[in-house]
Amino acid sequence: QVQLQESGPGLVKPSETLSLTCTVSGGSISPYYWSWIRQAPGKGLEWIGYIYYSGSGNYDPSLKSRVAISVDTSKNQFSLKLTSVTAADTAVYYCARGARGDGEVFDIWGQGTMVTVSS
Amino acid sequence: SYVLTQPPSVSVAPGKTARITCGGINIGSKSVHWYQQRPGQAPVLVIYYDSDRPSGTPERFSGSNSGNTATLTISRVEAGDEADYYCQVWDSSGDRRVFGGGTKLTVL
């Protein structure tokens, strides 16, 4: 079955760029939508943005100026870059597959990776 | 931007019925999806398109959506249902995915 695995540094310094990759195994990255979702400690889920397998996508307005999501279909991966991070970006970051309709249903999730922003 | 409102907590005795609400302006015109998140785990889809169950979701879980409120109903609640539950919609006006704040279900 399809599985998602996040990877990347667990510690990022303030003002630097957070970079994560999600590897899709057991299935194809097309024709789905792929999202990044985060959860600050003790808080709820926050959608960051999505990318379609074709490369189009959208981001939450609150993060749009700092976020970029890209896809590499040859590697069955998609990636997140978040610039100018602060302590408020400390969270568990999940990648998820968006299925059905306009990819609005998150039917498969990665296990999540904790990213701490600290000097 | 579209806002979804959930009660922070709901408590229910084992064997009883839990109802978790998700409020939003005219949410009945949108499709609502529900996720269960047990402590330390990733969220899991339990209801999609208001009332459809993915394979693996017990029939005890059901959903409804009308007017300004969507509801996740869990019948014959078990200790294993204790978790955080999140509702989610697609805000088509901005092509955004929006989550509610989450509800902690406590089984007494």
C-alpha cells in the first residue's frame, strides 16, 4: 500500500530555511495532490499548502510569502521549503496525499517529523 | 477566510453516543471530512464527504452535515475511541484546505 515518509533536519536555526522531503512509496505520485500540514506542540492541525503532480499548487495565505512546495515525479518525492523561520514554526510536519475531487480528502499521511527552530 | 469551530472537548461514558460538532457559515454547502488523531500518532481519515466511511472505519462512526453545523457521531463509544478529532473542508474560494481547531474526546 502507499506509504509516505518525511525526511529532513530536526533542528533549524532562526532566520534560516526549513527543508523537508516526502517520499512516496508503494504507488505513484500522479494523479494526486500532495500537501504539507503541521502541528505545533499541543496545538491543532494547520494546512501549509499543496502541489499537484503536474506542478501547480497553492499555499495558505498566512504562510504564502515564505513557502515553496515542489515535486519531483522521477523520484516520487515532493518537498517543502519554509524561509525565515522563527520559534513559531516549531512543529511536527506531516506530508499527506490529497485524493478525490480536488484533492481535498487527506486519505494517507506520513508519520510526521518534528522540527525545532532554535539556535 | 473560512473558519471552522469545534468544541475543545467532549466527554462520554463507554457504550454511549458521542457527538462532535463542527460549525461554519453555510457548512452544509461544503463537503466535510473528519480525522482521528490518537496521542503521538498521525491523523487518520475516519469520515469523508460528510458521511462516507473509508474501509477500516467502524460502522459506529457516522457523519452528517446541514445548515451551519456538521456532526461526527460515534455510537457505542469504546475506550479506544479516545482521541482528538478534526473536521476539515475545502474552501473553494481560495483553494485552501481548512481544519477545525480539534476536539478532544474523553471516554470516562
